Amino acid sequence: MSTRTDQDRPPADALARLALSTARATGPDLLAVLVHELAAALAMPLVLLAVPALDARRTLRTLAVSLDGRSQPNFHLPCKALAGLPTFPSGYQFAAAGALPQLPPRSLFARERMDAVAVLPLTDSCGEALGLLVAMDRQPVPLRAAACIEAMLALVGARAAAEIERARTGETLRAVALAVSESRSGSVFDELVRLLASILQVDVAFIAQPEPAQPGAMRMLALYCGGKVLQDIRYPLAGSPCATVLGHSFRAYPSGVQALFPADLDLRELGSDSYAGHPLVGLDGTPLGIVSVASRQPLAHLDRVKSTLKIFAVRAAAEVERLRAGEAQKQALEGLRQREAQYRAIFESAVDGLFLWNEDLRVVDANPAALALYGYGRDEVVGHSFPRSMPETYVRERLEWVRRALAGQATHLETTVLRPDGSSFEADLRVLPFSHQGRPHALAVVRDISERRQRERELQRSEEQYRSIFNASLDAMVLRAADFSIVDVNDTYQAWTGLTRSEVLGVARVIANPPEVREKIRRLHEEALAGATIRLETQLSHRDGRRRELELRGVPITHRGQPHVLYMGRDITERVAAEHKRSELERQLRQAQKMEAIGQLTGGLAHDFNNLLTSVLGYLAMAQEHAGDARLGHDLDQAQLAAERAREHVAQLLAFSRPRRGERKLLAASQVAGEALQLLRPNLPSSIVVESELAAEAPVLADPVQFEQVLLNLCLNARDAIGEQGTIRLRTFHAAAFGHCASCGARVEGQRWVAFEVADDGRGMSPDVVDRMFEPFFTTKDSGRGTGMGLAMVHGIVHDHGGHVLVATAPGGGSSFRVLLPATGEADDAAGPAAARAAAATLPPLRGRVLLVEDEPFVNRFMQDLMRSWGLEVVPEHDALAAARRLEAPGEAFALLLTDHTMPGMTGLALARHAHRQRPGLPVLMYTGNALAISDEELAASGVHTLLRKPVDCYVLRPLLGELLARGPAA
């Protein structure tokens, strides 16, 4: 070996000469030429080109080697032979010296004492590693030569990489074609996926087709994975990359396939990073399946992958079609066998009689039904034409029908058929053209219709009866076909509608019912055709406009063999009117019961408040008698006014629940209304106009004070409904009235009434408000502007006077309240308010022993304090029965009995009667919150001198006690 100095190194212009020689290189020895040219240009003893072997991770194989200017045989070398160099395996690396100690001792490089090395990795057009281009020298190489060496390696390496990639693609396609063509039919899918995985060096390869038994699923015809081939594995198509291939075109996902299809659990389980697939397509363009591969590494060379998959797809599709064709042929043969069996089964089991005639006009086959129908034996029929016993004209006619069928013309008629024994039957006869074993035949089909004809004759008689019944029915009847057209109507229908039968036949719409039920009747018609019995309450209109209430029923029937619906309409006008009247009475009863229940509740509340107010007013009166300070007197007066206002509210509650009968007089309606107007005007703003029409009508019997309250409350409600500006109209008149009472719900009609009407043009009321407006404490006014007792008091007073209230209102349309009182005789001019209560005057102290019976503790205590302040000796009792025992005791002396009426165990009236029996001369004074429930006759019979109303007025009680105590001795 010669030694060289730095001056012996190739000059830079050697790069140009190398480029020219590299470009001119061709032929099968192209790679060897490139290696020799590079070694000469570099003036380096060893240059080699190596690529990964099949076990790419462990071995390299050389494609060309130049050593000292001579080509060397190609060989395999372990990857570890270069592993010690810093240049392997990525990027261009250059070691000017010092490589020898790192080389394996037995390697070619060590034997040749190589100490300097330059390595250039080769990549394909996709950037994937192809191999290495290596240049070595036994002597150190100057560092300044590194750039020139790299340029020369890059120039030769680019040409070599292109040739390696071209050769590899060609080899792959040849291997694919060879492998596909040599695949055996019995295991073609197994061999195809195994070869496909080997050629493309992927982890998974499979061929799959849609699973007919499971829509949306795929079935593996063959799956290569982990060195094994599996079949008949099913997986869902949705959410997998296969869904983008089947029925479409080649599709590849070079990397990140799991992220693109997160629902595909198989990709995750296999750890696949890439996927590619090609559809299998039949010759007629039908999608047959897919051939696909998947790998844990990214896919490169997609063009090569696509062409490989396409070749495999053509072979797999051909095999799938071959299998399908074989299966179809097998199924066709099986179908033919089954059809033959079905023909024989149908022919033998047919209910109709079947005769098969050949071209010689002879019977070649007959089924059991035909033999039984005619009474033949099989030998008497097969091979013969007709028995000789049959009439000649009969036989000639039927043979003509057979000839027509053999010529392709069918015959169908109903006729009489003769039997050999001379009997006959009515038959439906068909003689049809028929091909049997490739020859024309005639098939005679005979059906015995004797029973059907008999039924038809019976049906005809039945229809005549039906017509008689149909027309005699008292209900209106309409028969409609399935298409809703009218087939028949009876006489009642014609009478009720004024329409003639000829006018309505064939009409397919609702004629005499209201428009709003037409669509419903059409829907019910469909339900009836389905087998349901329908019912509907509606109306039937006469052509002159009259209407009657109708109960319409529809039943499905079969008429002349076709589905129909028979509609029957019954006149229920009287029943509907009766039900309406009953419903109205029930509504009135519910309203009355509601008002009665509210009245009972209100009365109970009033009773309790009366007891409270009795003590409150009493104590206030006592305090006023002893008030010396002017300021205190003023405060007590204000408290007295507040308590009296509370008493007025209680009086309103009682007026609703059990109105107190005041002194009733004959009054002129106009007079009462005029006085109410005088009270109203100061309470109205000047922007509200009051119009009155007070006619001189017949008088009414009424309490003037109470009735002024009624009108005043109605007018004040009208004022609040108007707001800032509007009109209130008050008028009286005498007329008949019709409608329902708005408070009790009773029907108002017929008799003459005196009417008081208060109307306004305010905001009106909704139906919900109208339903509740007479309830106590119900109000629509703002807080602090109303108690909700005004209309409740109107209800109580008006109904206590035997009257009713009619209301007409609508939201935004104002309101009208019409109070009706029964008309009566002439008016009494003497009408005035009740006498005012006696003023508190200076009276002398009272003397006497009084038995006080009151079950309410606080009222009892108040009455004790009150009467003791007047000088009386008071003996209190909380229990009426205990008081009765005191009256029986001879040692007890009392000047007067003062008792409440409503008490547990014994009422005040019962105690008064007991006192009258035990002590006839004892004065009895009783008070109650419900004076209306006790008549004057009951008071007199019980010995009660005077009945006071709760809350007890102290200024009335004191003079009354003085009068009774002065009247008689103590008892």
C-alpha cells in the first residue's frame, strides 16, 4: 500500500468529474460503478453501499463494495460492526482518525486497518432510511477535506438512493403479483393476508366483508396478526377507519390513527399507529368488502402501499365473487329442488280440484281434491280424456276450452259440472295455459261453489229483510263504504234531514252534521273499519236549519262481501235537555253549599269576635266613666271608635252568614236609591259622573238601613273599578228577569221583580273573579283599600230579603250589578232609622243580686266588673248546668238572671225555661250573637224579658237592668 501526503488528496474540481461520471452511469452494475467512481474521486481505499437486510434491526447487507480499486463480493455485516462509530446511524459523520480501536477485531474494517471514516445515511423520497454510504482510509484524513468528502458522498448517495428505491418498488410489485397468482383457492384469503403483511412489513393485514346477518358489522375472511391467521372475527364498522374505505376508494392514515378513530377499540388494543385500506369491488361495481393493513409504526411509501393493496384487492374480490357465484349456484339448485317439491306439495294439497292436460288432450295428472270432487279413481282419469258416459256436447265444449288453453287463451266461467254417476254440482271453472317440463299444458281448476250459491240466495232473502228493517227503524241509519261514500240511507234519515236518497247516494263527505265534527267522524270511520264500535254525540241538521241532538254510533259490518260501516243516529234532544237541566241544578246546589259553608265559617268567626268585642267595648265604657284627664278621655274615645268599627265589621260578617232582620217597611225603590246617592256623592271625585234613572215603581218590603248599605257598597265598588274618570249609572225599574244568581247560582226567571241596577264603565272582571267575588275577605283591591266584606254583605242582605243578584261583566268592558227584590204592595211613608241608643247619663247606683251565666272566661270577667261598677252583687257561673242547680237551691236569692244563649251543655233558652219553672217571678235577660235564630214566640215561652245582641252595648244594658230590678222583688 502506498502512503499519501496532504497534497495527494483530490482537489475540489474532482467533484465536477464525479458528478459527470455519476450521471452517465447505467445498467445492471450501476451501483458498483458508482462505488468505484466515488473511491477513485476520494482516493480512499474502501467505499461500500449497504442496506438493511430482512431483519432490518440487526443486519446490513452490501449492494456494492470497492476495496483498493477492486470490486468485492457482497456480504452481510452486523449493525454492531459500525455501532462503535459516532457516525452511526443518523446524519453525516466524519472521523479524521481514531476509528480503528472502536472497530470489531474480526471485521473487514479492522483487518484492513481502517482508521479514518466518513458515513452518509441514505433516505428515500419519503425521508425513510434506505441504507449507508461508507468511505474509509487507513491513514488519517485532514479535517479540511471533510466538506469536499461530504459533497462527493451526497452526490453519489442521491443517485444510489434513487436506484435502490426504484429497484425495491419493482421487486415488491413482482413479489406481490407472484404471490397473488400462486395463491390456492382453498386458502387464498389466508395466504393473501400472510403475504401482504410480509411484503409491506406491517403488523396486521386482513380481508373483511359486510356481515349480512348483522347489519353494520364486518366479518374477517382472514386476519394476520402476531404471526397467526384467524377467520370469522366480527367487528362493528361504525367508528372504524374501514367505514371510510368500504364502498369508497383507497384510504390511508399514515400516523395517529387512534386519535382519528377513538371509538375503534381494536386499534387501541393492537397499538396501531397507521392504517391503509382498499375496497373490494365486484365486476358490476357492487362493494364486496375491504383489504386493509395496520402497523404500530407510521406508514411510508404510500404509493407502493396503494399499488400493493390494489393488486391484492383485485385477487380477493375475484375470490369473493367466485365464492358468491358458487353459493348462488348452489342456492339456485336447492331452490329448483324446493320449487319442485313445493309444486308437488301445492298440487297435492290444493283444496280445488286440479287436472293437468297435455297436447294430446289427455289428463297427465290430477290431485286428490279433483278425484274426490268427481268421485274418480286415479286410474280412471290419468291417461284418459272424458268418460264415455258423458254427453257428447258436454265433452266437446270442455275439450274446446282445453284447446284454447294449449293455445295460450284462458277460460273462466261458473257452470254446472256432471259426475260419472249422473249427479252434478255448481262450480267455478278455470282452464289456464301452463308450462310443464318445457311443454305446453292446460291446467283445469275446479272449485265447488254449491254452498256459496246457496249462501248468496239466502243473502238475497236476508237483504230483502234487511231493507224492511232498515227502513222501519226509528233511528236514522246511513250505510257507508270503506271509502266513506254513502251506500244507503233509511226513511228516518230522509225525514230528519229533508234530503232524498238519490241526493246522498255516492256522496263521500259529512252532510248533515256540524262542520266542526267532520274531521272527527272521518277518523272514527277508519277506527270502525279496523273493527271498533264508535260512538259520538253531535247534532243532525235539517235542510231548513232545524237541529236535533244526536247520539251517533257506528259498527263495522260486511255488506255484499265488502267492509262497510253502519251509522245509527238516535234522537236524544229531550235527554240532552234533561241532562242540561240536571247539570244546572247541580251547579246551583254546589254554589249554594259553598255559600252555606262559607256562611257557617263566617258565623263562627263573628261569634268569637262578638265575645271579644263585648269585653273590649265594656271595659272602654267603664274607663270612660272614670276618666278624669282630658287627654285620657280623648284616647279612650278613639279606642271606642275603633272598637265600634270592629263591631261594624262583625255585623257585616253576620249579615253574610245569618243576616239580622231589622225593621222592614214598605219602601219606594226610588226613595231608597235616592238616599243612597246622597250618601255616595261626597265620596266620589268630580271626574266621575253619576247618572240616575229612578222610576216610581212598585214598593218593596225591606230594611232601609240595610238596603242603603247594599247600594252604597255597589256604588263604591263601581267607583274603585272606574279609577280616575268614568260614569256610574244607577237606575230602578220593574220587570221580569231571566238568568242565574251570581252569588247563590239559583235560576231566576218568570216573576216580576223590582230591580236596582248599578253599572259602570270600569275595567270589568274576569270569570275567576266573578266566581269568588261574594266570598268574605276576597278582594282584588290593593292592600289597605278594602276588607273583602262589601259583596259578602250584599249577598247576605239581598238573599235575606228573598232576592237575587245578576251580574254582567267582561274584562275591559265594565260591570253591571242588578239587585232583584220581590215586588209587593203600596209603600209606607213612615220610614226611618232605628232609635239611637240612649246617651250615657248620670244614673243612680243599682242594687240587687244578679246570677251571671257566661261560658267565655274573659266575657264573664268583664260582665262581673261592669255590673259591680254599677253597684250590683254578681254571682258568676261558667257552666249553665251549675247555674240550673243554683236556681234549684232554696237558699240562693237572686234579683235577676243574665245569661248568654250559646253555651255547652244547656242553651240560654233552656236555662231560662228552667228558671221560669223554678222561680216564676225572676226576670231573665239574655244576649246572643245570632238573634235571627230566635223568634219572639220562643222568647216569650221561655220567660225571657229582653234579648240583647252581642257585643252588648253598656249604655243599653244599664237602664234595662235598672228597669227590671225595679219591677219586681228578688226571687
